[in-house]
Amino acid sequence: MAENSSNSIKAFWAEIPLADEDFLGAIRDWKNVQIAIDEETIWLKGFTDEQAASSEIQQLPNFILYELRDGLLFRKDALVPSKKMRTALLWNPIDKALKLTFPISNNNFFGIEEKVEIKLKPSEEEQPAIALLCPISEIKEAIITIPKFKLEKVDWIAINDNALFIGSPLLSFPGKTFWLKDDHLIPTGFDFEFKNMSSLLQRKYNECNEDWLLWSENGSVLNIKKENFRKLSVSSFRLTEKSKEWS
């Protein structure tokens, strides 16, 4: 007689303190997950095997994952249950029930007055650099030596005393490089602490895809209108440099 395949399907539940609700923004896109609130606790269920083992889950603070067996909740690899399954809970899809809030900090980046308090962390994954930020004073002599066909492949904008270049291949100037993720320009060698945060921030702060979001390692961000970029040329660079000298 064939074994009942339903016996091999694992059902996962989880709990996290209500005070840590904001951290669930990292998994808000997991539409299969449902949540319910019971006093000071948020309950979650519906995780797939892959989600239950994911880094997003492992990085959530005060998050406890259970396997549901016969109405009892077992922690990972535990032989004894931790508690009984909660009943009479009102369940809702996580993407509809969860209200995301992002605190505002007064740390400025190139003069911006508000920023999203999001953490970046070093990443082991290598990403191709698509943008370069460097001081104008350090490149104003070198730029006139670059062949025109190389300059035309790059867009640029002046940010205070810095120049931000976007294009491929990048120019061989000293500076800080960035890689692209959902219109986020992230310092190379870094990524968001929670991987799903990229799309959440995109929807909240750049829904129309009109901006580049330029990040620093400390989590500060600058919105830059894409329409303000221009094709790089020696003349456009010199005109911008002179206008800064006159201002």
C-alpha cells in the first residue's frame, strides 16, 4: 500500500513579539504566509520548506519557528513540544495585514534631510559596479584625456563637490563604486541586511521609478532624479565646474 504523501508535508508556525512587527517587512512579499495577533504576540503560518530555512527567517530577532505536529508546536529538531497550537485566531495574508513603518533619522547624506533607517551589511556576493562617485577636484584634469566615445557611454550628475557617473564600462577614476538593485545604488561589497527590503523600499519611496536611490554604508540614502542626469562630455563637465566656481 502506498504511503500517504500528506504525512510528509511539514506545517510551520512561528511567533514574534508584537513590538518587533517592523522586522517582518523583510518577508512581507511572502504572500502565502498568514499572520494573526494574540495580545502581545504575532503568530505566523503557511511557510514553505524553503522559506523556513531561509536567511530572511534566521535574521529576524526574537523570531521562533515551530513545526506543527498533531496540534502541538515543536521547535526545530526538538523531541518535546513547546506549546499547543493556538486556536480562535483571526488570520490574514501578511502582505495585506502588515503595516510597514520606517523610522526617520536625522543623519544626512549630501544634505538630504530625511533618511530611512535601514542597515547595510558586507556581502560575499560579487556584483558588477554600475556607478562611481568621486571628488570633482581629483578628476578635472584627467577627464579631458578620456576619448569621446568612452564618455558618451556614461551619464553623470554633480552632487555638491562630487560627480556621480552611471554607465558601463565605468571610467577609471578613483572613487567609491556602486552596484544596482531595484534602482538602488548600493556600495559594492554591501547589501541590505534583509534581502527583501529592496523591493519594499522601492515601492514605498520610488514607486514610479523616477529616482536613483544612492546609499552609503551607514544606511543613509539620497534620492536623485533620473531626469537630472546628462550625457558626459568634456564641455558639460567644464560648464558645471565653472558654475560651481561662480556660485
